[in-house]
Amino acid sequence: MVSSNKVAVYFVASPLQYLAARQIAEHFEKGARQVLVWYQPGVQQAVREDEWDACAYMPWPRHKPLPGPFGRHRRLRENIRMVAGLVGQCDELVLHSAVFDTEAINYFLHALPKLSGARTMHARILPDGLISIRRYPLNAVKLVLQRLRKVRRLFASELNYRCFSGDRIGSDAAFCDRIYVMPGLPCEYPAAKVQPLPPLTSGRAPAASGDRPKRALVVGQPLAGAGLLTQEDSDAVTVQIREWLAREGIEEVDYKAHPKDPKHEMRHPDYRLINPEGVLESYLASVDYDVVIGVRSSALLFARFIYQDRVRILSFAWNRVRFKSEKEKKDMDEVFRMCGVELIPA
């Protein structure tokens, strides 16, 4: 375990944030005591506890209040005591979160430095996939709600909400001195605070084709079943993907089914069905592919974040996909292209 006067705390809510936290711990917070706190139960599948000096699940107060009166208020206080116990005493504290306006995280800005004895505290923002490409200004109502949350300090001094303005994630706040972003992904944050991350996996580049057969992963999702494509287009894109793989000389094809697609719409009989333990992001971080293929799945963007430019990422039948609105289509088209996903028409 690390013994240090500096402690880095990571509040994570997704496997992507977890992988980002691992890179920050390894490349930017060496020598610090590393404390992981996850607040979405599904993240536990990605957690390797031996990689942290301390880690624990933190129930979200709004969704998991303690039984009895004022359960949400008491859960907030219990969470603070629990995390303070993981942190212990230190001189410097660095808090990482994808967002700082939510009360479940914000109260730590005031409470943890006092409970740990830290003389200095910095807050830094974790990347959160597509959410991280644009700003989300706090409106007048949310600014008023911030003030109302300070009322809790009258009943519990540690629950002193840290008010701020500008972007809701805290990118403009004085307490935030660094914003981690995915390399190559556009953002609207203050340039002086932005710090691109290295690739989310330290995995090897795919071996040369002469060393092993080329490998591909097809990421399944409900297409006709979810109304994204007609049944005719869904059947056609399955054939199109298989023909493209054959032309590229890709001999080994894995198929990752979507949990909401029991029919496996995009699976060709030649594909090997895989069911990796844990979450897809963690699986991608440990396995080499030459190409990852899908239609409109967000997993294609996660694959780009993880593999960077070492692997081709392709989206098929983009021109046939149905969107809720022209704005949604325009926004998603822009993001996929900016992230380097190749859009292959039907």
C-alpha cells in the first residue's frame, strides 16, 4: 500500500470513468494514496480491488436513502464518514468526479478536507464519454437550488454545499484546476485546464497479419426490434458486414450480443458468440482486435476511446438509421465523425 501525504479520490459511475481513473492514478497521481469510490452498482464488475489502496461502493442518497425519517440526509452523512475513513489523514487531497453540482458529490468538497486535515484540496473532472463534448450551463433555477442545499449545514456542519456558476460539471469553478478529456475528442472547456488522457488501455497494438489471423468484433444491438432500421435493412446490413469482412480477409469474427436483443439480429452464423465476464469496456481494454464493427452503438465510441487509432472502428448503414429528430441525427453524425468512426453507407 502507498503511504503518502497526498490522497487522490475517484468518484466513478461508469466503466469508462473507471478506466480513466486508472490512467490518472498511473500517469498523473503517482505517489499518492489511491482511493476509489463507485456509486453505480454495475461498476463493480470492472473494479480490481488490488489496484487501489482503498475502495468501496457508495450508495446514491437519492435512490438509496437510509430507512426512516430524513433517510436521504442521513445517507449523505454516512457516505461522508465512510469515504473519510478510506482517506484517513493527509496534507493534500485531490478529488475526481465527472460532475460536481450533484449534492451526492459536492458536499465532499467541504467535508473531506476538514475531516482528513488536508491543507490543500483540488477538484478535477473525469471524462464521461459523449457528455464531455459540450458545456451544460447552470440556469437560474439550478443556481437557486444550490443555495437551498446549503440549508443542510444548519443541521449538519459537514453538509455545506459549495456553490459555483457556469458549467454544471464544475469546469468553470475556482476549485477545479484540471479537466481530463479523451484525446482527439472535441470539448468546450477552458483550454488552460484541459489535460488529454493517454489511451485507456495499455494493451498491445494488434499483431501483424502475418503473425496471426485478423480478428474483428461485431457489436450487436436491436435494430428492427428497436425501430432503428426496417427489418429489410436490418437483414441487409448483416449480409453487408459479413461480405465486407470477407473482402478484408478477416477470418476470426467475435459477436457480442446486446442484452436487449435476444434474436441477435446482426449475428451471422460464422460469428463466434462471446459472453465476456464484466462490462464491455473492460473486455475491450484486455483484448486485441483489428476492427470493431457496429451500427449505432455507443460501444463504437467506447472502442475508439480505448483503442485510439490502433484499431479501425466502423459503423454500417448509417444512412438508413432512423433518428428521433434531424438534430439528433446531425449531432450524432458529427460526434461519430469527429471521433474517427468510419461511416459505411448501406
